[in-house]
Amino acid sequence: MTRLLLDVDTGIDDALALAYLSSLADVELVAVTASPGNVDAIQVARNTLSILELCGRDGVEVAVGAESPLAIPLVTTPETHGPHGLGHAVLPEPRGTISPRDAVDVWVEAVRAQPGELTALITAPLTNFAMAIRREPRMPELLKNVVIMGGSFYYQGNTTPTAEWNTHVDPHAAKEVFQAYVGLPRDRLPIVCSLDSTERMEMNPEHVRRLAAAAGCGKEELVLPGQPEGLRSTSDNELIRHLSDALRFYFEFHRLYGQGYIAHVHDYFAAGVAAGTLSCTTRLATVDVETDSPLLKGTTVADYRNLWGKPPNARIVSSNHPAAAFDELVSSLGALAARRGQGHD
Ligand code: BDR
Ligand code: CA
């Protein structure tokens, strides 16, 4: 059993990650906290509750913490994820409510209660995680594993020419988190899924078609580049319908930026690494984050050669397997959608 503590900014690819994790019988979602990023934190929490309920994970605690990054104003990204964070999808109102607990309390109490048991997955700016480490400096030792989606190492950014979105939204938090890992044993260091590996996860219309087929949908789920933008799915499977509507928006966004009618599903990859279902190799590095320069704010730098003379503080993913990852997504999430469509699970 993998026991996960998540922090997300749901977000189309966060939603896919949550849906995928929900499909895994041996993954327990201990709690999910919301960081502001793609949308504001309350909207993140509402999106997260709705997705978890659609996936049959009602009752998972969803909490909010920070309302803005540590030191700079929040910037959200409706052009990437749509006005409410899930593209063209209009999710049902969540039945559950946002936890009265603060996200930092959730993290600190969970790791203290179950030292060495929990794996952290953060697919959002590192705001809540940095605050949790401030409150409980032993956090890196108390967690079993940490997987972070963020950064871009000698690879172009997706927000500025050199910066990735999550680190650009809250560079101060990212800097603090990496600083907290300096000098820790190698097996404690965060596994960092940066754009260099996550942009290899190119989801395309054929994957959506296969996903719907695996879910047993009555007709083919066709999300095609020639169709009008914003066309809504008529799938008879509710989960597939919402994922399809969300992914269509993500395809349109990537096409707008010259990347083709595909979507980089960054957070799904990080989720698979955290769950242990997607394999990868990693490379030790000392990571730091630029917080001040107007030109390079949010840029992550990896020292692979010990030029700074500081011990490593991260394990950066150096290779992954996109085709196998999409096979896994289709099969596992497709099976969950099939069960949900039949009223089971
Ligand atoms: C990251 O930024 C967000 O927009 C995505 O959800 C992902 O976590 C990719 O840079
Ligand atoms: Ca995200």
C-alpha cells in the first residue's frame, strides 16, 4: 500500500493525476491539500473534491492553506487550464466540503502520526510544502518519499524562456524546499519531475479514444483537431465525459503555443512515479532557484558537477517511458471509469 499526501493546484493535469491515483487499489489518498497556482486555492479545493467524488474517492480530506505565494502576488493561468481550472469541463458541485483544518496542520499532523510511512506528491507551487517544512523542520526525514513536479533543467521553460510554471509561481517556496534537503541522505532526496521529463508525456486524441474504449463507452470518443474549439463530449460515461472536455481544452492550448494538438500531462507522470507504477531513472544534483532576477525569476539551476561544492539535494528524473505510461493510464483509469459507469466502485 502506498500512502500518499498530496498537494495540488487542480488544474487539468492535476485532475488526471488524481483520477489515475484513484484508480489504483493499492494507493491510499491520506489527504489532499490545495496550493494556489493554476487557479486560486478555494477553486483548487473545489475542483479536487469534485474529481475525487467522480472517481469514487468521497471522503478524502481536502484542505486549503496558503492563499498566495510566500513573497509575491499570485498569478493564475486561465489560458492554460480554463477559467475554473478544468478546461471545458463543467464538473458537478462537490457534495463534500473543504476541511476546516489548515493545509499545514494536515501535513504536519500526518507525518508526525505516521513517521516514515507517507509519500508526498506535490504537483503545484511549493507554497504549502515550504510552510509545512517551516513548521516541522524534520518533515524531510519524517516522509518516506517525496515526488515534486516542477522546474526545468537546461531545457526551455513553459512560463518564461527558462522557468517552469510551478517554480515561477512561487520561486521563494521552491528555493526554501530545496534548501531544506541539503545534506540529507540520498534516499531521502526529492524525486524531481521537471519539464525535461514531463514534456515527454504527450497525451493525444488517440489516448483519449483508447481511454474511453477501455471504459466501455458506447461510442468512440473523438477529440479531433478539425472539430470546433469547445465542442463538448456526449459520452455516456460521466468521468470520461469530463476528462475529455478538460483534455480538449489542454490540446487547444498546446496547439495555440505551436506544440501540436497534444497535451503535456506533467502531473500524471509525477503521480505514477509517486505511486511506483511508472519507472524512471534519476540523477543526483544540487538544485537552487532564482528568486530575484526579473529576467530569470523561477529558473531552476542544477549543479551536476559539484561546482558549488554543496551536497546534492535532489534526484532529477533523467529518463522515463511515455508509451508505457500511456498504456498504464488507459488500462487503469479506463477500468475505473468502466466501474464508475456501471455504478460500481
Ligand atoms: C505544471 O504547471 C501546471 O500548470 C501544471 O498543472 C503542472 O503542475 C507544469 O509546468
Ligand atoms: Ca499542477
